[in-house]
Amino acid sequence: MKVGDQGKLGVGQADPNGGELLQLTTLNHYVIKKVAVHSNGLFAIAMTYDGRLFTWGHNSFGQLGLGHTMSMKVPQLVTSLTSSFILDVSCGMTHAAAITTLGEVFVWGYFGGLILDNDQHIVHTPKKVEALSSVVIIQVSCGIGGLTVLLDADHNVII
């Protein structure tokens, strides 16, 4: 695979500058608060100061949260979360998770650790984890194999 294949760079093409640093100009109209990428580097997420998420890159499991499995070469707004203000976000190898200012947890892609109402393990759009509705979550970290680790408002670690 070439650097930037399947949209990993977010600039619309693979390695256009021969390895030089690139600015992701498609997000210039937004103030970015956080970026997240898993160590495999296949997809990325940018979180804005106003709580929006943009995703790009490889998407074979719906890990971009866009409702499909097509890879995206430039950042795309995760429209299903625009009514929620996102506080934190993390990328796993094949999934992602976000926390809202209300402490809600949303997951998407291919994951294993968190059980959804109907035991789904692949979802193409962010889905709220109802099993955590009585807990206020303040931080999330995703890893390999669908592992998602959460921190609640009482500073308890939830796996």
C-alpha cells in the first residue's frame, strides 16, 4: 500500500508531495480541537471545538460512521451526530467511539467490547450504547480487536 491509499491522508490523493508534510485544507473553515488515528493509520477523525466530527480514510467496516463502507479521500461530516455535542473521540483499528457532553457513548464500525441492545458488532453509523445510559462517561480510548475503554465521571475505568 502506498502512503495515503484509500484516503488515509485526507487530501484527496495518495502521497501528492512525495512524503513532505501536508496541510489538510478541507478543514480550514473549522477550529479543530482533537485529531484521532489508530496506530494502523487506516482512518482518522477530527473533532471541532463546536462538537462536530469529520472522518476520512479506509472504511471497510463502517468505521467512518457515514452509513456505508466506501473509503473517503477527504474529510466527511458525521451527520448522524450533528445534534450531539461531542466531547471526546477515539479510533480503534476497525471502530470508533465518541462521548457527548451529556456523557453518552456512541460506537460505530466493527467492535466487540461494548454490547449494543441487539448484540450488533458492526454498525455503519454511530449508535448509542444504551447499557451505559445510567453512567456519565467523560473519556474514551479505543484499541485493537474492538477494545473500548471508558472513564466515568467518578473516575472509574470501564472496559
